[in-house]
Amino acid sequence: MMKGHATTCINHPGKQARRKCFHCLLPICPACQRRALGHIFCSAGCQHRYWLSDMVLHLKRLYLRISLRFRRVERSFQRVAGGGLLRIISLSLLVLILAQTLVLNGIVRDLHGKPGGAPDIVFRTPDLEIFAEGGWVILTGSAPGFSTAVLLTDGRERDVCAITEGHFTFNLRPEDDDHTVQVQVFGDRLPVLYTRSILLPDQGEVLGAVRPQDAAIEPSGAPIPPAVELRDEKDAGQGTAGTSPLPSPHEDFSRGSPDLRSVAITFDGGSYSNAAGRILDVLGERGLKATFFLTGEFIRSYPEVTRRIASEGHEVGNHMYSHPRLTTFARNLRHEVLPGVNRDFVVRELKRNEEVFEELTGRKMVPFWRAPYGEQNEQIRRWALEAGYRHVSWTYDPKTKKSLDSLDWVSDSDSALYLTSDQIVSKILSFDRETDRGLAGGIVLLHLGSERKVDPFYPKLGDLIDQLEERGYRLGLVSNMLEVREGG
């Protein structure tokens, strides 16, 4: 157990570290702890490096034992043949052990980056999702650590794409003689990884996430950026312009109509409100209304901010009372319901938050909710719908893997997720240039505060709004987007 001042996890800046990696001594939270060889490690890389160093140590000890025996034998033969031959044998054995040490260290460096530190890249067994739509079969998958993906049908190569931010996407129009599909992924220094053959789906059929037979190197270490999201199969269909079906009430609403020249900038309020005042000033100066998702703890901690949000005509959705985790995503990158999370828990969190807001402001929340940490699945959405709340996330483009999560909450400048305020503006505006639908109907995720001490985003909010309006977009509410999407 770590003592002294609180230390945050190297992989999850928002979590307190409980232990240190036995090999690299970096702090890690319980979710990152990997137990092996009688110790706790932060990653498979550190585990392998420890194992290799331990093996080298055993070899050196073996060498010492053997050399001592040789010396004893040498003394016996010294009178007859002198010590030259045995000394040469002993020196050769030492050179061999040193060479093995260098080779093993080189292997570790190639696979995991610099020795003694956290791995530079993260590997995990790829997932593959496949569904059919409008005569096309769409495959999306994740293969962090690899650089190239190859699509095959019945063993014939059909397409090749680069793996961007750990993800790949293929759009395939099957031929009459196509029955199965496979994906191969490659890395610069890693062997090919095959997925098993999967039957092509009929039109309109959606298959669940498919695991390959051959496993990649087991993951550990850095988290996947929120921009690389695992989506439900139904959600993935919303990325194709003009062809996505209208969302059912229990489905995730992540984008407005493709014909809507409007963008919804939404704000989550959980732990901090140090940006709230300036955000409300900017919106007020421009006469704009926005959608806020607040937790009960935020409402109780910042009642004046909450009253101001309500009194200035903004719509407030439900972010649950205590901002709980709902799925196992932090543990295994899967959105499986956490133990202890059930219908009663979800409904209770939503209703309690609703009551706190109404008691403080005299207003009702709009019937939308956003899952804390973005952790939700169809079952959880159905439970929330029973409480009267429809889930609203943020826009994600499955083709380019771009997301309108601003990442303004990341405060550690050394994190791979960290963006400067200017980079956040560029990230959002690049969605307009680099995705098929641009920002039409897009939902942007921002926050009412963060732990950033330097370069917070909120001073750039006005610039972002001005540039969006210069491009012909207008700021709207989520409720307006949903009404237009459904023809209301």
C-alpha cells in the first residue's frame, strides 16, 4: 500500500493509485494491477521484462556455479595441461551468456519500448463488428499496436486500409459467390493476426462483436482514448449519411438529422464548475441556449450555478446523482453491466437526481440522460427509459473514428489524450472537413470545469462558436435536434 500524499495512476489520471508496479515502480490504480509471478505489474511488458531479467539472473548464477566447478577441475588438470583450455571454455561461456542478455533486452525493447518504463504501445485481442446496410457490409474493428488491416472474402484479398488510432473500417459490397469474410492485421515487428472466418450477414442483420481465434499480445497500460469508442451495433449504423434509420427511444441518440445545419454544444457538470461562469457569459452574450447534463452532487455543490443555468433558459438533462460507473469498460474495454448495477440502481440514480434539481430550481429536467464516462449499453438504456429518460451521447464517425468528445477534461499535459485549447478547437472543426457529413447534426461534449491549471479550454469557447457560425452552422438544443430527426 502506498503511503504519503495521494498519487494518481499513470494510466487513469482521475484515479488514485493503490500500488506500484513491481518492475518499473510506477503508481497504478486497482483496475491496472496485473498479478503474475507472485508480484503486481502495470502491464504485460513489465511482467515480461521482469521475467527475462530474472531468467538472466538465474543464468548468471548458473554460470558462477559451473565456473567454480571448472576451477576445481582445472586445478586437477593444471599440472598436466596447464589452465589455458579450461580458461578459454569459461570465457566462451561468459560471452555466450552476455550475448543472450543483449538479445533478450533487444527483444523487449522492440516490443515494449525503452526498458524500465511503461510500454510505448498497447496490444489487445481485436474485436470485430459486422453488419449489413443498403447492399453493403460494414466491418469495424480495433487492433491497437498494429498498422495495417487486410480484408478477405473466402480467402481472396479485397481491400487494405491503414489502422488509425487503433481502429479500422471496411465497406464491402459482397459478390454473389462471397460467403465468409476474414480480416488480417499486421504490425512492423509483429506477426500477422488472423480472425476466424465469419459468415456474411443477410441485409438488415446485425452480428455481435466477434472474437478472433488467434489472440494478440495481452493488453495492459495506457487507456484507449475516448475518441476510440466501442459502440453498440445499432449505434454504429448512425455514421452513414442519409441511410441511418430513425433511432428508437431505447437507442443511443448521438446525432441529429444529416440535413440539419445545426450543432449542439453540450456541457457535463460533475466535479468542477470553475469554467461554468465564463461559459454562461459567452452563451448569454450571443443569446444562445445549450444543453447541460448535471449530476446531483454538482447540483448540491454548486446551487447558484445550477440556478443560473436554469433561470437563463438552458435545458438540463440527467447525468445521474453520483456519477457512477455502469459497465466494465475500465477493466476490459467491454460495455458489460457491472455487478451491482441493475434496473433499480439506474432508476434510483436518475430519480434522485431529478428530485434534487426540481427541489432547487422548481423546474423539471428534460427527458434526456448521459451516462457517466460514456458507459452504457442497450440494457442500461432500456432501464433508463423506464424512468423516462432517453440516452444522449456525442457524435462519433465510425468511418474516420473521429469523435466530438473535446477531451477538455484531460489535465495532464504528458498524457497521450491531452490537447491544448487550440488543438481542441481544431479537433472539433476538423470534423467539418474530414467526415462525409461534416458537423451537420453534430453533438459536441464539453465540461463545466476541469483540473487544468494551464491553458483551460473555456476562454476559446467564443472563438469556436464564431468559427462554427462562419461556416454556416447555428447552435441548437439537443431537444430541437431530436424533434427534427423524428419529424416532430
